[in-house]
Amino acid sequence: MSRVLVVGGTGLAGRAVAAEAVERGHRVVVAARRIPDDDAESYVVGADYVTVDLVSGDGLEEAVDGVDVVVDASNATGRRASHVFAHGSRNLLHTAARFGVGQAVLLSIAGIDDARYPYYRAKLVQERTYLDSPLETRIVRATQFHDFVTAVFERGRRFGILTTPAATRFQPIAVSDVARVLVDAVEGAGDPDSIRTVGGPRVESARSLARQWKQASGTRRPILPVRLGGPLGSAWRSGRNLAPEHAVEGLGYAAWLRGGA
């Protein structure tokens, strides 16, 4: 089994990857800016933890020492995103190569080619940084997680409504299903220096998904479609966030709600 470093391993995707890798018998090191308490939801039993700052480089040498594969599930928002995805990735990959790490797996987002949304453009820069590195790289692009879609609906809570983006469809996927694909890549699935896209089992309108969430949660809030402006709204309405030809069997949104709502 491999020694696997999961960067961003306390986030939603990262901790799912760490848990999946531990379950398969890999030796897992989780790199994060803060180490969680051992009773926290983000703590994965069986993993080791190390404090790392990708942008400053603090802790990177300790983190990559003796590692076979790096899995990057790091995330950042706002202005910090470009620093983490560009400069932070370069720091990580340079240090990993110097310490003899041979492989990398990167989590990315489906449909971001030719993107104008700044966050997506930053992810494209990150992808190119990985593919240009000396490490054998496999990139997994995923459609939106069930958790993300639910968070979209939650944004209107303080106004007593259930907001949903108008004229938009999603193909939500369970983070656990994406984690399995990422750990498959750790184990060599897919061609080296390749990009694989995965999507949830069904494409559904945002309004239909909102109805399912409303029923599962028991809320009486009315559903209000809102036209999302800017490049992100345009990308979603055009369907660039969808990948029906890359649907994977797994936990659909309704089934996920029954287990987690």
C-alpha cells in the first residue's frame, strides 16, 4: 500500500478521500492549516496529521517526506483562491518533486474550460501547474456535490424563502463517490497526465432538486427561482456544469437526502 498525503484533508472532499484511503489500507497523512480535535467531524481515525500552509510553504517538507502520492483537495475562496491554486500548488509540487514523490492526483471541477468565472479560471491555472510538473498527474473533475447544491438552497433561509438558480440544471454527485474515484486514481486508474470527468447519476433542474430538498427537510419555505448574474450564472444556464456522458453509478440526490437531510 502507498503512503498518501491528502492536502486539504479536513475539508469536505479531503476528509472523504482520507477516509476512503484509510479504509483501503493506505497509510494516510492529512495536511491542513489547522489540525482538528480527535472528536471533530473532520477528523479521520487512522490518519496522521501535519500542519501545512501551501502559500508560505511552512510544513511542506515534513508533509511530503516519505510520501508516494499527493492528493490535492485543497480549497480557498475569494482572493486567496488564486494564491492557493497557483502559488500554493507550485510550492507543493516543487517540494514533492524534490523529496522524490512520484505521483499526484488533483480534484477539480467539471466544465471549467474557457471559463470567465474567476474561481474556475484559478482552477484551470492549478490544473496546468499540475500537468506541467514532473509528477505523474491524474486530474479528476467532478460536477457539483450534493452538499453544494443544498447550500445554494439554504442561502435564502434568513429571508424565509428557498432560493434556487433559475433556468439551471445540476448533476449532483455524492462526495463519497468522488472520493472513490480519486483513490482509484491513487492506485493507478486512468492514464498518466490525464483529466477524467465524473458526474452524478442524474441531470435534474434546480427547481426539481429544490422540491426534493424541501420535502426531505420539512421546510415550508416557498421556492423562489432567482436569475444568477455574472459568468457563473451564464455558465450554469448554458449547461457547462453538466457531464451526462460521464455519469457514474452512485448515490443520487434523493437517496442522499434520505440518509443525510
